[in-house]
Amino acid sequence: MNIVRPKLKRFSVDLTLSEAQRSGGRRADILLATGEGRNLPIEAKRHHNGELWTAISEQLQDYADDPLADGFGIYLVFWFGLSAGALPKAPAGVGTPSSPVKLEQALVETMTSEQRKRFDVIVLDVSSPKKSST
């Protein structure tokens, strides 16, 4: 993150890396804060975290409700591959995703229309690349 911080500084944006304190004693995993007092909370989970399907409504929603966040937030999920851990059971009506792209689509499906306007979901594929047989 030492690479990111200087690039953001020129835009008067600071990066709080370690669970930034939010209202109600909760902590956002990452918080981008501007010199003007505005902020953008980011909730991050591994794809196999037990709170994968509820974190948008139960965590990110709270952080985004802070007046300084203007209602916006990002849900960042790290996809390590199904061999690194199974996904928690998907909510009723949502199929079990088998790839990072399908997981991102499924998470967006679970959001309300209001949440879709205010939150971005990003599933970052950090799984080991498949080795070619050449």
C-alpha cells in the first residue's frame, strides 16, 4: 500500500488501511478519506468467509450510512479459488457461483435496487494461475 498512498495524496485522499473506526463501534476494513472530510468505506472479505452473503446489508450499509460517506461504499471480495475453500451457502434463489465473475453477479443479485445505485461489488481473482501443460 506504500505505492498507492503517495498516488492518492496528490488528490488529497488518505488511505486508512487498518479497520477504520466507524459509528456504533464498527470498523470498516479500508477507508479512503479526503482532506475535505468525505470518505469511502470498503468492506473486504475472502470468498469463503461466513459473512460473504450478508456483509453488504449488515456491514457496508452501516458504514455507508455515515454522513461523511454520502451513502456510498465498495464491497471487495478476494476469490482464492474453490480449492482454497468452499463458498458459504448462497441465499435462497441464488445459484452457487463457480467463478469470480459469477460470484460478482450473484452478489449484485442479492442487493436491493437502492444498494445497486450506491455500492460497487468487486470480486478480485487472486487464485493461483492454472499451469499450462506445455
